[in-house]
Amino acid sequence: QSEALGVDLTIAPYEAGCLITEGLSPDNRDGLNDCLDLTFLSDRSGISKIQIFNRYGRVVYEKGNYVSDWCGQDKDGDLLNTATYFYVIEFSSEDPVFGKVKKGWIYLNRESN
């Protein structure tokens, strides 16, 4: 006769899509990676501000309460060229994966240039 010990284990899963995309291709209009969609972060921690920078460190796009508005345009709505851009995301509350601030890069691929 054997005795079994019971252990209660709780696993809190994160959404499968908790990675921030590293590439956008808004010109092909296939519905995939057309815009920087951060819905999962907005729902989870809230985004107080996002800034997008060009390679020279100039802010080309900035928005508060962001969800999925950046599709490769600058602050004036003009289309940005194919290039690597950098972002800083400030969260409204501490995100369980990224903390209070997330920095990274994203490659914008335009079909025309």
C-alpha cells in the first residue's frame, strides 16, 4: 500500500501573444502586422505613453493611452520610410513581464522604398 501526498499548484498563464512584434509591413494590407498592436498590454497593465524614435533619437511618433494606432506614420500622419525604429512604452501600472517601462526596436518595411 502506498501513500500519496497532494500538492496544490496554481499556474497563472500569460497570453500566448505577449511578445511585441519586431516587424511591421503596413503597405501589403494582408491584415498581419499592419500596425503595432499592443492590445494585450493595454488590457493587462495599461499604456500611459508610447514614443517611437528614428535612428537619430528624434521622436517621430508619440501617443498617450496607446492600443494599436501606429502603422508607420509620424506625428503629422506622414508615412515613415523603411527603417528600424525604436520605442519606449511606459505602463500605467507595473506589468508582470516588462515592469514599468519596455524599450525595444521594430523594423518598418515599406513596399515602395
